[in-house]
Amino acid sequence: MGSVFDLMVSRSWSPEAGRPGVSPWFTSRILMMVLCLSLENGLGAQATTTAQSQLDELSARAAEAQRRDDYQQAAKVYQEILKLRPDLTGARLNLGLMQFSLKDYSAAIQTFEAVLHQNPKVLPANLFLGLSLLRLQRPREAVAYLTRAQSLDPRNEKTLVALGQANSILRDYGQANNWYSDAAQVNPQSADAWYGLGVSYLALSREAAQQLARTGAASPYSQLLIAESLEQQSRGEDAIKLYERLATTAPRHPCFRAAVGLGLARLGEIDSAEQLFQSELKNSPGCLPARLGLARVAIEHGDLAGAMRSFDELWALDSHFVESSAASSLAGLAPEKVNALRARLGKWIDGENKEAREVLTAALAGEPSEQDFAGAVQATASLKFSAGSPASPRHLFSEGRYSLCTQALRPNLEKLHSADLLILARCAFHSGDYRTAFLASGRAVKLDPENFESSYWRIRTAEKLASNSLLHTSVLNPNSARVHILLGDAYREGEHFREAEEEYRRAIQISPHGFAGHFGLATTYYQNFKIDQAAEKLKEALDLKSDDPDASFLMGSILVLRRQYDRARPYLLKGLQGNPNNVPHVYALFGKIDAAQGRLKEARVELEKSLEADNDGSYHYQLSRVYTQLGNKQAAAAALAQSEAIRKASAQRAVRRLGLLPPSTSDQ
């Protein structure tokens, strides 16, 4: 009979997955399995009868402790075993697992290091040593052990996810994305993998947006992204103004005007959108987004028969384009238009076009396609297309045969020059192969950083992939309030406020008395300038958890905005006990209250304590006014100059974020 070590290294270690962001990497049942392997398979093979008897007794005690989930007692038993037999690698490994379960990560690290000193190829020791280091925020050290664990078992989902987490902490989001993608392919049901994949795509989108802002903030591509972001944030008037400005610029690539037109159509500017679609088709007759836009116009005008003919023609040209683009092109339709189109679809398609009917019906309902989910981790390998065409990819693109174009170029992605990479990015995006579009545009950016169209497609595809991945996380865990809260957090941090609100509402529906859902929704309202809704939801959150310092801080902030200073003070005092990052902002709010109530010296002290957190210049501006009232003109001038410098830097950051307009000084 082999030793526990032989058994452990010959098996794939696969502890149960926890929820995204929680990750309790093993449960009592898994630990019991390890225990049985350790103590029932040869701990005393070379021991005397007496020693074997002692080991058997200790084995039973450890097993009983395990059954009670008494990891502390189990750890003590393993230490006794190791006093008798220090050479038992399996016992030492299990001691480390107990320490990990008890969250004594420092002790676990020492124990796993001792195991690896005996044999560096023990898979669980490498994995859990890496995880322990991650828990202690030592990601760079963790990567070395997790990489070794991955080499021992390349398809271990938990190792792949952990490598994704470590690289995310190190801000190497590209590598993190690769690891999460591998994990999702190994186990398509892994919510951890899909969540990490979505968050890494969001981070890569932000990185690409920042790069575009540094080199091409004034370019039409940057402005188009800002318009689309404003639209997503329900800032319709601002979005329309920017779309209308873009409509007057020279087109930057085929279908550019169609993209602007679709944005205007979604916001109800149908006549302007129709003109753009017609103009696009004069120059690019094969631009399918423009033709799809005209189908949208036909629906708006009540010409459902004409819209049906357009959908039929588009489906025949490239069904993947229709599947990937229909939901976006039909978004914003009035309810009566949706109902009319849905009724017409029921009469229109049968037989060979049944699939098209299902796709369009799902698009009206805003439902994702399986193609969206598959394309988040790998290229869509099974695009349906007719027999190979002798036409060049450029010609296929000009005809709107995007799937054929993608199929022709994708095998040579690593060898393509910048121009062909751009064609591939366009074709892949319009055929719904977002992963290929993401890779092609990323490579194009590396080859030519000054080509802003490459950055545009990189950002668009990363955002699309992020949305699909996070949505798939929700699909895998539809009844988990925790998952919906995590998704809400991810969307909120990416300033996708509409999606964040939806996720928090789902969490509240599942767990009406859960504080986190209410607080997350309140925070989203606040960040999106929906102050009254934020206050209402915060009241519900504080009814559930009255002493929460972060919720109290947010309520205090709202009351200061409403100039209800005396009511704000108790909430702000509680806020001092919460997130340390909030503390300087609490001081700033106290300073504002004191200044408004005539306590200028107290206001000066409070505002001076807030300056380290002044991200937009407003705290220095308020302090300059207090200095002026106190008669210190020199200090006032210095504070005002610093305020202006910070304000300018803040405006530049706002542009880089591609979705916030530069802040105004009027509120200071």
C-alpha cells in the first residue's frame, strides 16, 4: 500500500468552489477525504505495533474532530502525530489545511513550506501555499507556487482562478484574463472564473480608454465612446448633443456614421438617424449596421412589412451579424412598437427562418445569446457560413459578409499587419466573435498605438466581453444574492450604473432584509446623482443596520448637500469609524458645516485635515475661502492656486475615463 504522499500526488486536487469573491476553497467533506487518505493508507507502515496503535488512535480523534468541523482540535491532533512521525508528509499537509481553514495563514505558510521542502511537487501544498500568500496580500510570492501547481495539473480550475486573482492584484490584467479564460474553458459552470473574467475585461477596457485619452482624447473615436457611455448612464441630452456633433465630422471608418445613427435612433432622434444611415449606404453599400438601422427606422414609422424584408435580407447575408447586433439596434423602442413587432414576428417567420424569429424575439426581450457567452473565452470556432469564397477579406467586409471575413483572417491573426488586423477586428465584432475582435484590436494597438480606431475596437470589445461574462455569472447563480451584489459592485466601479442597479435590485428581491443590496443600490444612486433615491434607499439600509459607518457617512453626505447640517453631524461622527478612505472626506464635510455656521477656526482645522483626499480641488477652494474670511490672504492665495491645479488634473482624468464630462467649478 502506498503512502499518503503517493496517493496525494497521483490525484487531481479539486476542492469545491465557493461563490465569487468568497472562495472557501475546501469544505469539511473535502478535508475529511484528505484525512482518510492520510491516516487510513499507511501512516504506520514502518512503525512498531505500539506506535501504530497510537497513530490509529490519533487518526480516529482527528476524524472525529473533522466530523464536528473542529479544525482547531484536528490541528492539535496532527501536531501530536508529527511529534511521533515528523517524516509523514501527508500529516504535515493536513495540518496546513487545518491552519488554512482556521484562517491562520502565517502558520499555514510555514507548514506548507515544510511539506515542499520534503517534496516540491506536492500539488495541494503548492496550491494552498499560494492561496495563503494571496490571503496575506503577497501576490508576487503566490504566483511562483501557483504556477508550479498549474504545471503539475494544467486543468485544475482552482489553480487557474487563483492565478487570475494574483495577477489581478498585481494589475497584470491581460495575464489575469488569460488565466480566467482558461478556467472558464476547463469548467464552463465556474462562477468564480466567469466573474474574474468579467472584472478583468472591465479593467482592460479602462486601460485601453486611458491610453486613448492620453494620445487621442479629441479624436472622433474617443468622442463616440463618450457619447455611448453617456447614453448608458441615461444622460440622454448630453449624449444627443455629442452624437449630433459627431454626425457633422468626416467618417473615420466604414460604418462610423451608422454607429452614430444607431445611438441617435435609440434616443428617439429618428429623422437624424435615418439621414446618417442613408449617407452611410451611399459610400458603403455593404454596411449592415446602416441597413439594420433603416429596419429600426421602418419600425418607428410603422412599416413592419419593410422591416421584415430587411431582417430577412440581413439574415441571408450574415445571420451572426443579426444575432449579435439586433438587441442593440432595437433598444429603446416604445412598448407599443415592441408589442407590434413581436406580434408581426409570430406571423412572419416559419420553416427555415424559425431561428431568425427566435433571435429577434430574444433581442426584443434583451436576452443574451449562447454565442455571446462562448465568445467571451475563445474565438467562436463554429461560425456557420457557405462554401469558401475566393473574394479577399477586404472585399468580404465591404459586402457585409462579416463571418466569412472573420473566418478568412482569424487563422493568421498573429501574422497580420495593422490594416488587416483592423479589418479582422471590424468583421469579428460585427459577426459576434468578440474574443477575436478583442485579440485583433489589441495586437493592432501594439503595432500602431497612434491608430485610434484600434483603441476604439479594443474598448468596445472589452466592454462587450465584460458584460457577457458578468451576465453569465448571474445565469450560473440566479438565486444567489451574494453573486448579484458582487456583479453590482463590478458594474458600479465601471460606472455602468443601469446594470449595477439591476443587479442590486435582484439581490434585494432574493434577500429583502440583506443590508449589502440596499447599501449597494443607494451608493449607485448617489454616484449617478440620483440623490433623493439614494436617501430613500439609505434609510432602508440603516433601518437594517443602524450603526453601519459607511452607510452613515453616505447619509451624512446627502444631508450636507441638502444643508441639513445639524441632522448630518451624528451620521458623520459614525462615519469616522468606517472605511479609512472616507475619514478625510468626513473632515471636509465637518469643515463645510462649521464654515456655514460661522465657526471659521474649527472649519480651518477640519478642512486642513481633508486635503490629502482632495481629488477635484474643491477642498482647497473651500479652505481658501475660510482663509480669506479669517484675513490670511497669503494662505488663501496659495490654497486657491493649488485648487486650480488639482481641478485641471481632475478634468483631464474625467476625460480619460470616457464617460464623465469635466467637472464644473460652480459647485465648489
